[in-house]
Amino acid sequence: MLATGIARGNFGLALGAPGSVYIAEWEKRRVVLAHRGRLRTAARSAAGWAPSGVAWRAGVLYVLEATIHQPGKPDRLRVRRIGQGGDRVLATVAAGGG
């Protein structure tokens, strides 16, 4: 077992560097890195967003985020790239043509 004490509402896992796993914690709006039995926050989602998927490749973390549903507002998805060059949104899409 790599870690305990993470939120129950988790949406994605990704293998990172040897011995590490990234966990998308929807309920806590963050991505956690589990390594050697320890947890650390690798990324936080902005207000109104939460991680629904995660991928890691060659030192770069990719986070799929979804808006937290609000009646009357379109739901959106976006992909963030987090690496040495900083944190930037690569793409955003809206549901329902909004």
C-alpha cells in the first residue's frame, strides 16, 4: 500500500516516477502525490474546478478538471499542464454550446 487517508471521492490515478502515484482527489479539489507512504499536494484546482483525471509523463503533470456543477451555468472541462515551465491551461471546452 502506498498511502492511506486520502479522500473517498477520487477520480483518477497515474503512475509517476518510480514508486510514486498521482491521485486526483475530486472532493478536496487537489492532486496528491503518494511516494514512500507519504502524501503531498502536487496541484490545487482553482475555485469552481476539481480534478477528474490525471496523467504524468517525463516530469510533466497533466490534470483534467471539470467545473463543479452550478444550475444555469454550462459545465466545462479543461486540461492543465504543470511542469518546469509553470502551470498553464492547454484547452477548455464547454458543454451545451455555452
